[in-house]
Amino acid sequence: MSSDTTRGARARARIEVTAAIKDEARRQLAADGAAKLSLRAVARELGMVSSALYRYFPSRDDLLTALIIDAYDSLGQTAEAAHEEVVEADPAQRWIAVCEAVRGWALGHPHEYALIYGSPVPGYTAPETTVPAASRVGLLLIGILRDAHQGLGLAKPPLPADLRPEAERMTADLAPDLPPETVTALVAAWAQLYGLIGFELFGQFNRVVEDRTTFFRHAAARLAHGVGLVSPQQGRAAKSA
Amino acid sequence: MSSDTTRGARARARIEVTAAIKDEARRQLAADGAAKLSLRAVARELGMVSSALYRYFPSRDDLLTALIIDAYDSLGQTAEAAHEEVVEADPAQRWIAVCEAVRGWALGHPHEYALIYGSPVPGYTAPETTVPAASRVGLLLIGILRDAHQGLGLAKPPLPADLRPEAERMTADLAPDLPPETVTALVAAWAQLYGLIGFELFGQFNRVVEDRTTFFRHAAARLAHGVGLVSPQQGRAAKSA
DNA sequence: GTCTATAGGCGGATAGAC
DNA sequence: GTCTATCCGCCTATAGAC
């Protein structure tokens, strides 16, 4: 039992030090960017010696991978929590809520957002282990569309003939129970959502858009409409598009 | 006259060396990213000594600024040239041609694209001198919408009441001769366009979208529709959206 | 405009003692 | 797990000779 306690204490200490390392690394991410993330600097700031960090993360890239997975999970959890709050609303409103949650997280964690959705870190390739965390928001959006589809509240966006083969391939991969028109529109809307957020975050909207919250809400609503969701509240405006 | 010739030769040499420095810097941008761009490494590769570069670029950031302006200009020129080719076509087709040109340039110059539209370089702030070059593609798109508006070929996207003040502010800034509905939709489409390109370029479409050219063409066409452009050829599909 | 030399830093990663 | 010591590399920027 005393050996159990010891092991437990060691495990706890390891978890705490690991968390401290990641916290400090996140701080440096904000200051210098992922490309310059340095184990040495992290160690210095924590009052450790650089070689000690290698017991926690075998290399700089492993630390980066941990930060990426944490960021995807934090974003995914934020989006899921926001969705839970409005899970009784109609699908279009749930869509908008998730979009706004993603934007809110991005504004609150700009450097982590850049880490996962910004330019790739040169010389670093994310391992497959990041995929589950990276998929969370996408799965949430698919779930909303699925609910709308089952409730017959989903219009089919247009799909030109030359895109149909690719649309069916994507559908088989991502959501075989949804129409190819929907899946294709979703993938496009997904990318466009991150375009809106990225432009705001990375300064492209400076001196262009001022009331960004309102602008974004409207853009997210139009994206919802684009994938076939029509909310009762916004039906009038959306139909006139 | 001999002094003129000498001065001319010196000026030419300066231009050539400046170009060589930027070319080598672009090569390193591709390899290591903007954050690690190093005057020393550039000098080494050119067979010069690092201190010599300071006669051409007073600091690393000035070199970066030159690369950014060059990238915006290269993109802008590519987009303008592509637009010239189809300037007789209807506005929707010209819109799509410009979008495809932007994507084509991005795929051909991924690291320069990341430099201007990717995550900001930590510690670097672009000076105002980059603005004119950065505006070229936007002005091109505004011009297409202006032609469509004057030709009465432009539908008004929906604009909710709470967005109208911001829409009118943006319109006064960007294109006072266009309807606020159009300008608002354009700004959103502009961001969404870069979202599509960024996702393809930065790997988010890996294992998701395969036939990216077709996918993009369709997405660009739907963006055209979203800003109010309806091409005769695509009228049927677009109207059913 | 280019050179050498120099100041004063920074980094990743490993070996071997404790 | 943490330490010291070490290898070997990198950087920005300047001074001063030519």
C-alpha cells in the first residue's frame, strides 16, 4: 500500500510537471510562434535544466504534437459544450451556435488556433494520433445535419454533374447516411467558416470589418442556409437569397 | 557620360544583387518558414558575408516586408492577367476565373501564400506600405461586381437589420457606388474564398477532398451566386439553391 | 560594398554522475 | 528524474580595414 501510494504520488507529480511544461510551452507559443518553440527556453522558464525535459517529451516535435492535440480537444470540447446548451433548438440555430463557439474559442486562443488551422510548422508533420481530436468539430456539424435530415428539415444544395463522383466518394467516407449534396456543401462551408475566422484573427479584417460579431453571426447563418438548413426565425431572409 | 554609365552599371548591379537576395530568401522561406528567415543563411548561400546584406536590407524585417510586397504583387498580377483573358465574359465567369487564378497561384507558391495569408509572423508587423499590393485582388473583385451592378446583372443578397449599420460603414469605405448588401456579401465571400484555398493548401483537405479542382470550381461558383452574380450558364443550378 | 573579427547571445540533443 | 558538462551548430548586429 505504501508502494501504491508512492507510485500514485509519482504519477501525480509526473502529470503535474507535464502540465506545467505544456502551460509554459503555450505561453511561448503565444510569444514566439510554433516554429521557435524551444525545449531549452521552456526549461529555463520553469527553472529546470533542458535535459530534464527529455524525460517528459522525447523531442521538440512530441511536445508540439501534445499541444496540437490539446488545442483540438479544447476547441472540440468548447464547441460540444456550446451545442449542448442549445440542443433543443432547431438545427440552423445549433449550427450557428457551434460556429460562434468556434469563433469564440479562436479569439480566446489565437495562437493555439494558428497552431492547428494556420500555416503548417515547417519541418513538422502531425502524426495520425491527432486525427480523432481534430475531427470533433466536424463530427458535431455532421450530427446537426443528420438530425435535420432525419427530421426532413434539410434542403438539398445544387450539385453539378461533374462534381457528383467526388461528392459520392466524400459521402461514403464521411457520412454515408446523408445526401451527397449535403456532404459536399458541408465540406465547403466548413472550410469557409475557418476562412472567416482566420481573416478576423490574422488581421485581414483590420480597417475592413468593425462589428465582427454581428458580421460573423450573419455569415454563419448564411453558411447554414448554404448547407440546406433553414431556421424558422430566419426563413424569410434566407429564402430571399 | 562615363560617370553616367558607371552609375547605371552600379544601379543595375544593385538591382541584380537585390533580386538574388530575395530569390534565395524565397527559397529559404519554402524550406524553413518565415519565422526562421535568416540574413546569415541567405548570405552564406549566396557566397556573401552576412554583414554585406545589410547594405541591401537594413534588417531581417525589411527583407520580409519586401518579400510580402512581392508576393501580393505576384498574386495580384496573376489574378489581373487571368481576368484580362475573360474580360468579355459575363461577371460570374470572370469572378470564377479570378478565384481559380488565386487558387492556382497559391498552389504554385504555397510558402508565399502562407506568408501573406497564413498565420502572422511572430514579432513582425507589416508596415502600411504593403497595403496597395495587398488590395489588388480585392479591387479586382469589386470591379467585377461594379460591372454587374451597372449592367443590372446583380441580385441583392439578404441583409438583416442588425448588420445594416456595419454594412453601410463598409460600403462607404470600400465601394460607395455598390449596394451595402453586395459589399457585405463580398467581404464574406472574400474571406471564404481564402478559407477554401487555405484548407487545401495547409492539408486540411487531406483524406477529405480528392478532386480539389472540381470541388473548388463549384465552390467558387456558389460564392459568385452568394454575392449576387448569376451566370447564364449556371443559372439553373444556382437558382435551385 | 565587401571583408574580417568580434560581441553576446540562442538552439537540440546526448553522456554519465548522482 | 535531475544534474553538469559537452558537442556542435545557429543567429543579429556592429566596428573598422580596405
